[in-house]
Amino acid sequence: MAKICVYYVQFWTRVYQYFVGLFQGLQRFWSVTVKGLFVKKKEEEHIPPAESIFHKEKIVVLGNMLKDKSLAIQKRAQAAYRIGLLAFTGGPTAGKFAAEYMKEVTHLLQNHKMPPKLKVLLLQSVACWCYLNPVSQKRARHLQLIPLLIGFFDDRLESTIKSEINSHRLVKFWTCYVLSVMTCNNLSCMQELQDCSTLKYHLQVLASEDWSGWPENFAEVLYFLIGFHRD
């Protein structure tokens, strides 16, 4: 009995330490990668200080660009990316404004012919929108984003060109990150992912890839969050 108690204490201590590490990793990633990109974009475009009314006005302008099918797909993807960043920097209120346009982001992600670079912009938009925002996470789930994102793991690339292989893999890396953001502290998302029959295999394969430059191996993070390590 004493051995069993020691085992459970050790197990839950490891779980606690892992979630602390995950939270810190997510914070580092946002501070260094995503927020760094946003600050750079602000400097380039001279965007004024972020206030609630500014976020709403800017999101509306970008939302109109996102919905404008006459614009090049690259312009629309960039608009989606910036909506996500505004949702992240503006907090829950800005996230609510951004939610109106996430259905369009979902439609764009369904375009299988879209270049990987633009898919990454859309994935970053979703990640920004959902980061530590349970309301946005719930909305994303209702938009059926989880099965859509999991479908990216099934995409196969016939090319042997290294740059194309790396771009294709980067989409899957960002998909792991987005799903980690959606799943952290969200039981409904965890349960939905647990029911995906091929996901465990895909995450095992991706976890063996080189994640240099990332603060965490987010295939492993997602694998742990879902609970596949207990199977």
C-alpha cells in the first residue's frame, strides 16, 4: 500500500511539473516568436497604441479584407494573421471581435492547394485567438477546427525537394502547437482528440522530428496532454 501511495505521489508530481513547464514554454514561445513578430509588424506599419476601440476598428477593417474574395489569397491570409494577433494583444474583448471572422479563416484552411507559408499564417491566427481564451477555444471547436487540423497530419508530400519537405513539415509543427493551445486546460478538446484513431501514430512520428528552434517539442506536449502516454 505504501508503495502505491509513493507511486501516485511521484506520478502527480511529474504531471504538475510537466504542466508548469508547458505553461512556461507557451509563454516563452509567445514572448519570443509571436509577440516578436507582432512588434516588428507594428514598427513597420506604424500601428498606433493598442486600445480596445482601436482593436475593434482594426479588426473590422482586416475582417473586410479577409472576406473579400476579389483579393489575392496572400492578402486575405495576412489579414487573418493580423486579426489573430490583435485578438491576442487585446484580450477577451478583442477575441470576441475576432470570433466573427474565424469562420472565414476555417474556410481558407480547407483550401488544400494553399501554399504552406499561407497555411502557417492562418494557423498562427487561430493560435493567437485561442491562446488562454476558453471562449475562443469553445468557438473554435464548434467551427469543427479540430477534425480539420487533424486532417493536416494525413497530408502526404510526393516532392523530394528539401525546402518543400521542410515547409510541409512546418505546417504540421504549427498544427501541433495550435492543438496544444486549444487543448491545454480544455477537457472537451482533450476528449475529442482522444477519439481520433490515427492521431497517436502521427504524434509519435512528429515527436521524432527535429524541433530545433522551438521551445518545446509540441508533438510530445500534445501527446502528453491528450493522455496517450497512459495507453
